[in-house]
Amino acid sequence: MTRKICRAAAAIKAGKQTELVLGDTSAQRDWGHVRNYVRGMWLALQHDPAEDFIFATGQLHRRQEVVEIAFRIADLDWRQHVKRDSKLFQPAEPHHLVGNSAKPNVC
């Protein structure tokens, strides 16, 4: 979704596209920077003995935030270019996805 939004904002700025059609932008996700996740994966591979790890920020961000940031960076008003289509809403999709990276106490 992040890629779709950012590419559309750039294409609209470049005149290659006129609008971005999205479903529900109120859904929240635990988004973090890929560098942090890749570093975490690398560190997990170095860990001896091997263990399970969960990589998460523990902070929720709405898809709408991504829309607003991408269009602000492109110096565009998102309200003029983003359309919502109820056909793209996914009713079975969880509305709030947040990770908890805390290791459980194992006896």
C-alpha cells in the first residue's frame, strides 16, 4: 500500500496520472523502516542459540497518514487527487495490526 500511494503521488506530480483510488484509509498498521527490520533480521541470524524474534515498532499509523505525507512531499493537495471506492474496502481485513516485540518469560 505504501508503494502504491507514493508512486501515485509521484505520477500525479509528473502529470502521468490524475488520481489515486483507494479503499479504507483509516486502517492502522505497525509500520517501521526497512533498515531497522533488515538489521534486526541480521542480528537474529547472529544470535546463538537460535531463537524466534518478532520485529515491530509497537506504534500504529493510519494509511491516511501515508497519503498525507506522500502528497505533501509532492507539494500536492491529496484531497484533490485521492478518491475512495467502497469496492476496494476489505471487510475481513483486521483494522488495527500492531506488533509486540517483547519476549515472553518462559519457565
